[in-house]
Amino acid sequence: MKTSSLAYLYAVMAFINVLSAYTANAHDTWVETASLTVRQNEWLYVDLRLGNHGNEHRDFKLASKIALAPCTLTLISPNGKQVDLKPHLKDLGNAEKEGYWSARVVAEQTGLYQVWHTLDTLHGKVRAVKSSKTFFVSQDNSPASFDAASQHTIGSGLEFMLETPVNQLAAGKPISLTVLWKGKPAPNVRVAFVPRGETLSPGEDKTYERFSDPNGRVEFTPREGNLVLAVAHFVAEDEKNEKYEKTHYGATLVLPVPQNGLN
């Protein structure tokens, strides 16, 4: 093969490697449940999903399926007990890169359950560090309650803290979040709020996007009941070593917003 042909082949291969690293890094993970509430001692499914790579990280669509090795998935009960959900995950896809993971959970206690997911892996020369959260409430016949102080923080990387009481989540009412960067409020972070089925406008979408204030707070009011995915990203160009050239941080939070709130 001629030298020029070899050079061209190597250039194409290098481009594919860079593109593959970018494409893999451009995916987000999230955790979700179908409902915000479950009766005490009843079951529900916690899903670990991969997608949200289109329209500059601002869609709510599945794309491939995450490998479990670099992931954590933890259920935090109302009494603070933590359970590793990874051994309970079932593969709901027919092929290696199809579908998503799901774990059946029984809510034995009343109160607020928290679901955490973290990811730390390499995509080519890019390190990806991601966090995701969701919540659900197990209740008997009493109104659901929520204490923001009862939330646990991951404390590293980028993450969301829910400030709105769970029993105040409803269509037409504001959702308030705090964006944290390594445990501290992060100002001026772009956050997309993506209701399932909605398509955000290219560039900045003032209907569904907000920037966190100096205290890291950001607020969004959903028009209707739906699953709402909050997404934020940050690239740390200076976090690198011999294995990777930069670190891409991502955070997601999925909230099943009721149409009329909780009773």
C-alpha cells in the first residue's frame, strides 16, 4: 500500500476513534420510576437507563444500554439504610445494547425513598463522571411529607438537590433545585428540564432551560403532569492525567410530576 494511502487510513482511523469517544461521552444515564408514590409494602420498578445524547444532551430518548461495571445504583430507605440494587437488576433488552436495566423494589417503610446512581469511566481519552437521582414516597393513608434536610449528598462531581417538598410537586407549580459542584452550590450552570415527549429548540430554549443563580438555585414550572428530566453538564479541561485529557461531568434528576399533586 502506498504511503499516502496508509496516511489516509490512519487519519480515518484516528477520526473514528475521536468520534467514538465523543459519541460515547455524549450519552447520559438516569434513574426513574413510573410513579412518585407507592403504598406501603407494595412494589415498583427502578429503571437505570442510557440515552439523552441528542439535541445537545436535551432529549429524553433511549440510546443503547449502559454497562454495569463502572456504575453504582443505591436505594436509600426513609430510615437511611442503603441497599445496593445492582445485584437485583434485570436486563430488559433483547440484545447487548438494547433496552435498559430494571430492579423490583418493595417499599416496606413509609416515607421518602431516594435512588442514587453514579458512573465513573473512560471513553477514549475522556473521563466521564456522572450522577443521577430520583425519589419516590411510600405512604399509608397519611399525606406524604418531605424534609429537604433528609436528602443525602453524593458530595463529588456534579449533582442536583431537590428543594421542593415532594408533596408540593404538581403541574403548574415550580420545581426548585440546587446544583452542587463537589458539594458546594454552583452558579451559572445551564440546566435543561425535559418533559418526556417534548423537543427543545436548537440552541438555548428559554421555555425549558434555566441558569442557576449565585446560590446554585434553579427553578422550572411544568405545564402538565409528566416525567421531567433535569440535565446539567460541566467539562473540567484541567482535570487530566496520562490516561485522559479532560473530565466530563454530568448530572441528571428525574421527577414523576403528578397532574394534581399528592393527596
